[in-house]
Amino acid sequence: MQPRILIIGTGDTKADELVFMRQKVREAGGAPIMLDVSVLGDPPYAPEHDKHAVAAAADTTIQAIIDSGDENSAMTLMARGASHLAKELYERDEIDGVIALGGTMGTDLALDVALALPLGVPKFVVSTIAYSHLIPPERIATDLMMILWAGGLYGLNSTCKAVLSQACGAVVGAARVGVRPSRERPVVAISSLGKSCLNYMVALKPELERRGYEVVIFHTTGMGGRALEAIAAQRGFAAVMDFSLQELANHLADSVVTSGADRLENAGRAGVPQIVAPGAIDMVDFPTWQPVPERFSDRPYHAHNRLLASVTSDGEARRGIARAIGAKLEKAEAAAAFILPAGGIQEWDQEGEPLHEPEALSAFVDEMRRAVPANVEFHEIPDHINSPAFVEKALSIFDEWVAQGVVPLGATEERATA
């Protein structure tokens, strides 16, 4: 296989780098296809897809883009065209992977292109702001790969050549050996944290697999929830068991460990049935290597490792979280159910554990009873979220939805291989 790699960049300002990348893609065994997103100038090479094709894909012209106002509006329009064009090329089976190069402007465009392509299509961005908090979670495609464009401000040098060559080899290799997601069985998504905090998935996974479903579990430490939301928005799940909502609580507390403002919204918006529970909403995460935020300095503290630490929110903050959950569930356009485990919502909130705060938990439970909207089934159990009773309740709701046709029937071995 000779992977066809779409190389995206502004050829009028980064021609040397892009030509070098074209060479390295060829040397790695790929077939380079150049897509130019220049606005004012032209590259010194003939791209397979020029800036006029990009503008046309955005239903406009280069001159109109130049006249649009400023560099921000111009690159936003070019991003729209590049995204549409890349998606069309993929759907016509003309590309197998994408690599884009840029500073903040090029990265902004590249993120839109990556989001336009489905999970399993290799997407590599060489960026001067890789891993930066300038990039919001909702702009990051589920399987995006990034590398820091070290030494990449102006012209080729040995440092940036090392980076660019690695990136080109990586995207060609990914396109050659990557495995696209299978849909032989209906997919059920489950959100959770590490097994030491939330462990219901240990029992749920084999039970759902026995019923004929593929189970995909997302680790809700920021980007895990982002991936769940992105795939749900594309209707990639038969159902969602969203039982770890800590990222929502993090976002409300301005933590960097967030998956974006639309957490807990995309499944309902896309018409995907969802069973929801408030796992770990009492914790707020922050980097262990930073001081405890002053407003949480008197709260119970737990250091998970040298990267991630948590404090608890007080009762009043938990009431606000309950109302936010209710407001998001009210937007659901498909079947939704909420399980309220009144006995506790994460492993360390139990008696004798460091985050045990019964009064704050009681405040949340009280507010949550009022916050669940009328369009959502409400199920309260007296047990802890890590108890067998919680798993039994989740499965009973799920099984009832299957019987009603709300969730598609799982694939038996015969149906899965037919």
C-alpha cells in the first residue's frame, strides 16, 4: 500500500518546509498530495489543490476572502474550504491521511480539517503551539496527533528537519497500519475514571458484551470526555452510559481538566439514548505540580499522582452542579435516564475515606432530586455508585430500552459475522 497523504500549509510563506515534507512522505513510501491554503501569495510549486479550489469549497473566491476584513476572517474562511475539500477527498477515496503545518494561524485551520474527518483517518498537526492550553478541548479531533514544531518560525534548519521528518514518517506509518473502527456490533460508551475511583465498568463490560454489544470506556480526565462527546455527536454509539461527570464539574470550577462547555450535551443532541449518573462530580481536578487554588485551600485534598490532584467542592457548589446537569439533560432529544446513587458517588467519599463529606453529598442529592427534568427518567437508589445495586439498576434500564426498541438489539455471534 502506498498511503496518499494530504499535506496542508501556506505555500507562499512555508514553501521550503512543505517541499521538504513532500520529499519525506515519498521517502517513507507515501504519495504526497499538496493542498495550498495561502491567501495573498502563491507557492513556487504547483499544488494538486490550489488556494482557488480551497476558496471554491467554501463557496467563495480568494478575492472575497482577501476583502473579508483581516487575517482572522481570511483564515477562518480558508479553514472552512480546506475542511470541506479534505472531507470530499476522503469520501472520494483519494486520501488516506492528512498532515498540516502551521503556527497559530495554520494550527487554527488544521484543527478544523481534522474535525471534518472521521475517527481512524490519520491526522497529524505540526504546530508551534502543540499541547498548549491555547487549544480548547472541543477543537481537538478524537484521534489527533500533534508534534511541537521546534525551530519552526522561519525557514528550514536541522532542528525543524528532525521534527518534520518524524511527523511525515508517523503519518505515513499510521495510514499504512491503522485499523479503522469496526461496527460489527452496536457500540455502548461508558464514561469512568480509574478503577480505584469508579469501578462499575468492571461488572458492566462483560454483561453488555454478553448481550452482543461492543463496549468502549472513556477515561474522563479531560480528553476522554472530549472523545466521547465527539463520537456521540457523529452518532457513533447505540447508547451512552455517562456515569462519570467530573469533567463537567471541573469546567464549572474553571479547571484546566475540562472537555469543553458542551460536556453531557452531544449524545442527547444527536438522538443517542443515554443513561446518566453523577460519578465523581464532587471532585475538582488541578495539576499536582501547581499550588492548590486559593479558593480550595481549606477543602479536603487528594493527590492521585505527580500530574493530577483533586479537592472537593462544598455543598453549595454541588447544588450548582446538580442544576447544571439538569439543564443539560433537558436538551436531550432521545431517551434519557438519570440514576441518583444517594449512598455516594466515588470511592473516596465513603466513611473512613479522605473525601467523606456526608453533608455536602446530602446537599447534592437534595438538589438533584429537583433538578432532573420531566423528559428524563429518574431512578434513585440508596446505594453507592460502586455497588452491585448500581450496576443492576443500569442494566435493568438498558434491558428495558432494548425490549422497547429504544436501543438496537445486540449482535449475536451469528449476526455479527453475517
